[in-house]
Amino acid sequence: MITIQTTSNSKKILKIIAEELLDKKLTACTHISKIQYSSYIWENEPVTKKEYKLEVKTIEKYEKSICSIIKKKHNYKVFELSKKKIINLNNNYLKWFKNQLN
């Protein structure tokens, strides 16, 4: 199992992405969490803004499809898109999760 993450200042955009991924059964579980403040350099200036993080749990087989959907729907010109490997210790959860996918 892996997680794919991205951030945005638009909770609405992240919800649209999450709903499409769930509808296409590319994931069985997503999380959208509020980031109180994100600080970064943009066009040589420091920026601090509120953002949201979308975390998508999936399997490697769906990584390219998920990244493609995120790239098409994202509202940022340049955005984070990262992947983490998950080592799941709960076999019942993993079994449930895999049964929800295509």
C-alpha cells in the first residue's frame, strides 16, 4: 500500500479529486486535513497561507492513474505530489481495503 499526497488552498478542488478517485475505485480511503499555515518561497518572496492536504491511500498499480487525475484537476500551477510506502500492520484493514478497489 502507498499514499499519494498533494496540497492546495482549495478544499473544494481536493474534494472533487477525492470523489473522482473513490468513484473510479482507485482508492478506498482518502483524507483531507487542514494545514493551519504553509510557508514557502514563491517568486522569490516568502508566503504563508492556509492550505489543505489530500492523502490518498492506494496500491502501486493505480499510482499513475491517480497522479494523472490530480494533475488534470489541481488548481496550482506548481504543486506538491508525493508518495509514501505504507507498511500495514492490520491485516483485516488491508483485506477490506483491497476488496474495495477495481
